[in-house]
Amino acid sequence: MAALFGARVRKLRTAAGLTQAELGDRTHVVSTRITQIERASGAKPTLELARALDAVLGADDLLVDLWPYVYREAFPDWSRKFMEYSARAVVIRQYAAHVVPGLLQTEDYARAVLSLDALLDGEEQLEERVTARMGRQERLSSPGRPELCVILDEAVLRRPIGGHAVMRKQLARLLDAATERHIAVQALPFDQGGHEAMGGSLTILTLSDGSEVAYTEGSDYGQLIEEPANVSRYKVIYDRLRAAALPPVMSIDMIRSTMEGNYRGSNLPSRSERRRLAQEQLQQSGGGRLRGGGRRVPRGRRPGP
């Protein structure tokens, strides 16, 4: 992608009748930086530079649109591969242990999370990462949008990342997301105790051909699992987490109560009471499965995982 980006810059520059030095002057970088970009050598172009090149060369946002793909190449191979799978997944199942998953983050919350990276190289890099993360959320509103099933550990809801105002808006975003037909949100309360995924987050992706991959992530590592037998093990772990989590309607109540500041873990119903309520939901739906906002999902409609 860096080579493609560079080729487009060179073609546009030539068409505009500009030398590398002249383009560098107009975008406020040295001519050698333009040479590096066109040859796909050296550091990747920043989003700010991509915007400047777009404006000077009249590229109609072509270079800005290409930039996220160039940006991905700065990540390790396994991380890029996971991003590629995510972009093609028809079903995304996630367990989040510490923070709200990127696909459901508000911009302010994303900025607060990304700013915690000890290796962050300044404000410009932070804004690039925020832009890239927000861009990936466009999939949720696209015609080929995936089914998204998210389990949030109670810690995700209780930790006010970015401050209480930022967190309140983030919780409101989760409530809005839970009303979407293609999104299911569940909360896993503390009183469920320990479980097999406590070390970090877990994502399982289902692709259009029916194949599946899993991805586990901690604070400073990530692992992509593609071997079917190993993926099956993580699917079992995810299913256990989902069984232990609150049903969608009760999860929404927990999120809303947390947002309003009056949630207390002691107010949670017992496990047997949860099972009874979950069974009532199934019966009320005529055998169909209730989704996040309490709507019925007909038997003929393909349920999320």
C-alpha cells in the first residue's frame, strides 16, 4: 500500500507539473521526504501530510482514503492480518476485559484510551490513531455490515476512562448500539468470579465462507489463532462467557444504571433468578431469541452467535 500511495503521489505530481522540491515547499516538508514517499522508503506519511498532498495535488481525497491502508503496514504482520480479517468478517464476537471495543468507542473515549500508550510518539500520532479507529467504525453502517456480539466485563463499565463526562457519553453510546438489530451487548458482572479469559480480550471472527479465526489481546501483546482446533477451544470459552453474562435486557439496565451513577453490584439478581428471567424472555419471544433492545428475532432469521 505504501508503494501504491507513492505511485499515486508521483503520478499526480507529474500531472501537476511540479518537481519534488516544489511539492515539498507547498506541503512544508523537505524534497527528500517526497522522494521517500514516492519510493515507499523511510517513514510512512502522516495523516496530516496525506491531507496536505491531497489539497496541493487536487486529488479529491484519494490520498486521504488510501492513508489508513498505508498506516496499517506499520503494525506487526499478525496485527495487520487480524485487521484484514476483521474488515471481511460477517460476524464479530468480542469479550472485552478492560475497555470498550474499538468498534463501539466514542471519539473522546478512543482518544483517552489511545493516549495511555506509553510508546505514543506525540499528539500527531495520537490523532492519526483516533482517525483510523473511527474510520473502522464505518463498517457498522455499511450495507455489508457484520453482526456484532459484545460481552463487556463489569470493569469496562465501571472504570471512568477519560473522566466521568467522557465515560457517560460512552455508556450512552453503548445503550444506543444495543438497540441496533445487528448488535448485541451483554455485561459480565463481577459476581460471576473467575473465568478462562481473564488475561485479556477475546475476539472470534466468522468469515463469509464459514471459516473462523480467533484473536486474543493483552495490554502489550496480541495473538492471532487460525488453526481450526485451537479456534474451537476459544469458541467454547466465549460461549461460556456468554452463558455467564447477563441477558441483553438486564445488561442494558446495568449499563443505564452505571451511567446514572446508582449501580451497585449487590442489586443484581441471583444466578437462579437470572436463569428464570432469561427463560421468560425466550417464552415471551415465542421461542425466538431476544436481542439487545428486547425485540423478537423470528425463527427464520439467522441469529447472531
